[in-house]
Amino acid sequence: MVLRALEFSDSISDSPWFRQNLHDHEVALDDAFKNIKLIENQCKDLIACTKKLSTAQRAFAKTLSEFKIETVGTNQTDDERFIATCLKEFASLINQVEDERMKLVGQAEESYLEPIKKFRTEAIGKTLKEEKNKYDKESSKFYSTLEKHLHLSTVRNNDFRAADAQLETQQKNFFQASLQYVAEVQSVQERMRFEFVETLGSYVYSWLSFFHVGSVIHQDFKPFLDNVQTKVLKTKENYMATNAEAEELKKKLLASHTKPRVIKIPECCLCSPGMMRDDRRLPLSKATYICRRKARFRKNESILETIGRDVLGRWTKYYCVYSRETRIFTMVSANSATKTDMKSAVAQTATFKFKSCSKRPMDTIDKRFCFDVCVEEKNDVMTMQALSEKDLGEWIDAMDGAKQNSYTAGENPSCSTYKQSEFFRIFLSKICVFGRPH
């Protein structure tokens, strides 16, 4: 916006064109006053947001410095130690930047925000209020005196020298106030070009200096960042290679646990009834989840009847471990609480000396994959449910009970004993000497 200049001579003549031009200058100053106030408020908001950002950045840096990257294994490599400590270096970098940011905020409040506010209130505000009020007051008094002076009558024999002197005084005061007001308006508009703009320029320059300092910090920190990227990339490549091997291992392990179980019968069992069963191919131990049918509560019941008791159903899940070498059968409660509290699970562990086991016929129970276990510490039979037919067979094999309905642990049944069972007669009809179907 371009305004016409306010001339002193025009202020003396006080023409309507001068008054219109003066009004345009007043409107411009009033708009400047409002806009500068808006800039102040936005600058305050920006400073508040900057402080909030700095607080969040420092909190983030604190979390980074306290974060620990654990190493899986027994020893740490140099790369693992370097990567584990790099987060503290990241936190140090962030704190350095935030130190510079807070310097900028402090300078903005003291060196830039206050001068802008002072220029608005003392320069523009004073001109539009004090000087304008003085100008309007002297203008009103002069034109009021002039109006009275022009209405003096010549009919009476009056002495007009006093009236003339008063008018001259009022005119002089008006001219002085007009010249002063015009000078103040012109001065504020000129000062706005250097005082206000210069202050804002310094403010913007300080922001640029902050970013420059950030760039310098970045250049100093760049070698470390490049080293981090190199080691992270190397670690990622090692992970990809290890992950590929892990996938292959998972496939092999899954295939080995899902393929049909083939039981090889020693040749002696097919041709020599008097020879004993070779159990060297049977598992030496077994460990998995199984379910146990709960009996009704009785007095003097052993600890196994009370641990992990499920009052809402008749079956309770346990994690069971059996060792053929020691013939120890261990049951660990596997309820929802013990899954996350191993101390509680260990406290609810029961251990027994295995005595005998037998596969439960389908027509005697309404569940599949069931077998009965007898232990030396109990007279009752514990009915268990395996997870699958394969799991059932593995439990029976581990407990030396795969080839007969029921027998005592430690006994090695003969081939004639196997032939007495319906299962073994069917098994012999379908399996050749080498364990393949006819």
C-alpha cells in the first residue's frame, strides 16, 4: 500500500484533501498496531510450542539413554556392544540440539519479543492516542474560537483586539499540534521500516543460526551415524542369513514331528516267540502337556488331588515329564496363573515313582487318547488324556507299555505276550519284517 506524503504546508492549510490523507495514514497505523499485536501473540504461541517440543525431545532422549538392548547368548561381540551404546549417543545429540534451541527461546523472549511490544505500544499506540487526541483537541478549540470570532457583531462599539489575540493564540496552538501530529505519524511509519523490521529480521536470523548449529552438529556426528548404519546393516545381513537357517530348521523339525510314526518290530518278535522285545528304539524320556481326569474329593487325598484343581470341569491340564532311566513321573500344574508365574507352578509340582501304565479302551471312557497310570505312592489309578494318537503312542512307548494293554514297569514282555493282544495281531498282519506294509 502506498500513501501520499503528509506535507507540513498542507497541515497548515488544513484542507479537506489533507484531512483525508491524514485519515488514510491513521487507518494504516491502526492496522499495523493490530497486526503487530497478532504477531506478538503468535510469537508467544511459537515460543510455548518450542518449549513443549524441547521438553518432549528431552524426554525422548532420556528414554533412549535409559533403554537397554539385551544380547542373546553368553558373550557380546564388538558390534553388539557398539549398537547397544549407540542409543546413548543419539540421546546426547538430541540434548545438544535442545540446548541450542533453548538459547534461541531465551533470546526470542528478551531480545525480540519485548522490543516489538515496546514499538507497538510506545510508538504506534502513543501516536494514535496521545498525539491524535492533542491534535483533535486543539483543532476543535481553534475552529470553535474561529466560529465565535466570525460571529462578533460590529453594531456595538467593541474592541476586537482581545478577540483577535485569542484567535491568534488558538491558531498558533493548532498549527503546533498539527505539525507535531504530522511529524509523529511520519516518524512512526519511517521507524517501522527499520526498528520493527530489523527486530523481526534478527529473530529470523536467530532461527537460521539455530539450524546452522544443527547442521554443524550433524556434520560432527555424521561419522558416528555412518558407522552405526554400517554395523546395523551387517547385523541385518547376519540376521537374514540366520533367519533363513532357522526357517529350514523349523521345516525339518515340523516335518519330523508331523510325519507318520513307523514302529519297527525286531525280527526276533516275528520268528522267535521266546525272545524279549528290543526297547532300544523307544524314547528314553517324554515331556508334553496332558490332561488328567479329576477324581471326587476325598479325605486324606494326596497333594496331586488338590493342586491345580478345576472346579468347573473334570479334566485339568498338566505339563508332565517322565524319565525311563529314573522312572520318575513329574506333573506341573498348567493353569492360567502358573503360565506366567513359574514360582507358583513349581510350588504345585508333584513327583511320583512310576509303577505301571495301560492304554484305556475306547468303550470304557468317553474321551479319546486316554491311558491309565499307576504310581507307587498312590493306590488309585490316574486317568490321563494325551494330545493325539501319536502323542498317546509316544507316552505308552516311553512307559514301556506300547505293545500290551497293561503291565508293570520294568517287565520286558515276550513276543507271545504281544501276540495275545488284538492290536499286535492286526499289526503283524500289516507289517513285514522291515516295517513296510505288504
